Amino acid sequence: MDELKIDKSFVLSMETKLDDAKIVRSTIDLAHKLGLTVVAEGVESAKAWDLLRELNCDEAQGHHMDRPMPASAFRQWSAVWMARHRPQVAAGTVPMLH
């Protein structure tokens, strides 16, 4: 096991519930200390995405990024998404999104 997922029930409410925000922060910190990559499920807003980035969450998945899509569409989608949302990321890199 090299990855830990944070359930969307915590991620969805971390913007408004202090206890859930603490759980998310603590989970990320603990996972990193154990050498694990952290994936946050249920990222539905830019604010949640930004909070997770501030907490050094490694990967994210959710409707803020987009709806589920076929694997064949991912590379083109990721280039457009990154150019629109994260222009500082070097062109040609593959984002850490699920």
C-alpha cells in the first residue's frame, strides 16, 4: 500500500466544519510521515482544491476537475484543465488527478 484516500464525507465538509478540516489536515500529515501519497475524494469546488493544496495533499478527484471520462480523453482534458486552472505548471506535465 502506497496511497491513502481521504473519504469525500470529510472533504465535502472541511470548508465549513472545523472538525472535518482537522481530520483532513491530520490525515495528510500522518500519511506523509508514513511515506504515503494522499488522494482526496469529493473535491467539488475551487476553494476545497486550494485548501487541499495548502495542506500539501498530493492528488485529488472530484467534480471540480470534471465528471468521469474515458481514459482515452484524459491527456487532452488534462492539458486544457491545467492551462486554464494552473498556468504556472510546466507545459507537458501530467497532473496528479484521479
